[in-house]
Amino acid sequence: MRVLSGVQPSGTLHIGNYFGAIRQFIELQEQHECFYFLADYHALTTVQDPGRLRGLVGDLAAAFLAFGLDPIRSVLYRQSDIPEITELNWYLSTVTSMGLLQRCHSFKDKVGQGMVPNHGLFAYPVLMAADILIVKSDMVPVGKDQKQHLEVTRDIAGAFHATYGDEVFTLPKPMILDRVAVVPGIDGRKMSKSYGNTIDIFGPEKPIRKAIMSITTDSTPVEEPKPNEDSTLYQLAKVFAPKGEEAWVEKAFREGGTGYGTIKKQVFEWFIETFGPARERFDQMKSDPGAVEEVLVDGAGRAREAIAPLMDNVRRAVGIR
Ligand code: ADP
Ligand code: TRP
């Protein structure tokens, strides 16, 4: 099976990104042919500061490698290194109805939050369909919030097939990890860089510790049992607890005697246990940007080779060739 997914270099990586997405990417490379890319064109719909974008792209590539992406086994590339993606984006946009895009939650949410939408943000799902369809991926691992975009991808592929009577695309399936489908942020809403409620993975320890120590809790006294329903700390502690330690979390909430502060300190220790090795590798990668660039250039070459036959078929189907 061919697997594809992308991550936008639009902010500092947080644990929601890892547990909800990147961890699965790394695991999948053991059994499948994987294509992973840095969605820098998508990031332009929100990041419009060139220095910052460059920095975020470098960080994201280093992060993938630090988490264990094997650049020989898997193909890692930058979206903007593949001109065929924007070409396919255009063909797809001409078979995509406005209504389909107007129904997208992600677009409606951003507008609802007061963002003044640009056309890129509106057309975002079409570019995403191009990313996915171009490599003929069978499976697309993503967080729950991206599920609708995959349905849109299937609809767009269907519209293309119906328009041209030529089944050039493979319809991809979403793959959602239910166990940690949505990681809550420290304030209890969905963890997201746009809410400023994240626990970041890389960077200095101090602000990370501070974020964990400020996870919202209620005012139950230390000696009393603590409600775990709707508790953000409970959910986050369960996300971090290593195998076999979930029982410790259960007990700390159920029995009383363990204060929220103690639980948070444990969560911080588990954070360091979980991410310490990747944090070290990330720093090594960052000190050798040439090596990271080499991986991306090699990945782009391999990706372009893989997509060439499909692009021939698409151009022929629409009559451009
Ligand atoms: P953000 O919400 O911080 O802007 P992105 O939209 O860039 O994050 O998400 C990148 C990937 O990480 C996506 O696949 C998304 O589904 C996943 N993801 C982001 N936040 C979470 C979360 N809180 N829980 C689970 N998965 C998440
Ligand atoms: N929209 C995705 C996100 O915000 C990123 C993305 C862009 C993507 N193109 C993709 C994910 C193709 C999977 C497949 O997370």
C-alpha cells in the first residue's frame, strides 16, 4: 500500500501534531511505501513572513528525521519542489464546485474566528487533493480534523472521473488513530498553535515545563479524589503515560492524596522520557542544515519520478496533451 501525508510548516510542532499525526507516519514506514511532505504552499495561506517560513520548513524537516523517519525507506520532500502539484491543482480546481469548498468546516471555522480569508485559504482543499491524488496514495493518515478534507479529495477525484470519463486517480482512504484522536491543549480546548495552548516538543525545557504546570485543573483539594471526566490533566496524563503507567494515573485521580502539582510533575518527566532522544537528534540535525537539504532534494527527485506517469495520463485526459 502507498501511504501519503503532509504537515504544514506553519508553527512550532506540538504534542498534538506528534500523537495525532507524526507518530503514525513513522510507524507506517515499517510496512508501507510512504511519501511524506512539508506543505509549504499550504502554510502560505497563514504564514506570510519569508524568514519565518524558511525557518519553519527547516525545523519541520529536522523534526521528521529526529522522530525516526528513514529517508531511504520513505520519500520526504518539500511540496514547493514539485511543480506538478500546482499544475494538477489547476486541473482539479476546474472540476471542483464552489459549494463543495463553501461547506468545509476548516474554512468556516477560520472565518468564524475572524480571519479575513484569502482565496488560497478557500481553495486549500483543492491543493490538498492534488497532493494526495498525485502520488496515487491508498491511505492518508491524519488527525480527525482533516477527515472532511479527505472526503473532499474523494469528491474531487470523482468529479474529475465523471467529467472526463477516465478513471486516472486512486481514491484514498483516511486513517485516523482513534485512541488519541484529538489531544487537548493546556486550557482544555483542542491543542492548536492558533489557540496558544500547546505543549511544544522542541526548544528549551523551561517554557515546556511551564506549559505543563499550567494545565487547567479545578480546585479539588489534594486529599480528595479528583473527577477525571472532562479533566484536561487526566486526558493529557493518559496521553503521556508509558505502557503500564496508566494505572498510576487512574489511581492518582481515584484515591485522593496526590495533588494536581504532583501529577503535572510526573507528566513533565514522562514528556522528557518520551521526547528526550528526539530532542537531541533534532539539535544535531539543526547543526547540519546541508544534510537535511540533501534529503529533501533527493526526496523531490524520487517523488517526481513516481508521479510522472499519472501526470501524463491527467494531461491526456483533459486534452492539454
Ligand atoms: P494546529 O492545529 O496546531 O494548527 P496543524 O493543523 O498544523 O496543527 O496539524 C498538523 C497535523 O497534526 C494534522 O494532521 C492534525 O490533524 C494533527 N493535529 C493537530 N492538532 C492536533 C490535536 N490537538 N490532536 C490530534 N491531532 C492534531
Ligand atoms: N491540511 C493538512 C493539515 O493541516 C496538511 C496537508 C496538506 C495534508 N496536504 C496534505 C495532509 C495532504 C495529508 C495529505 O494538517
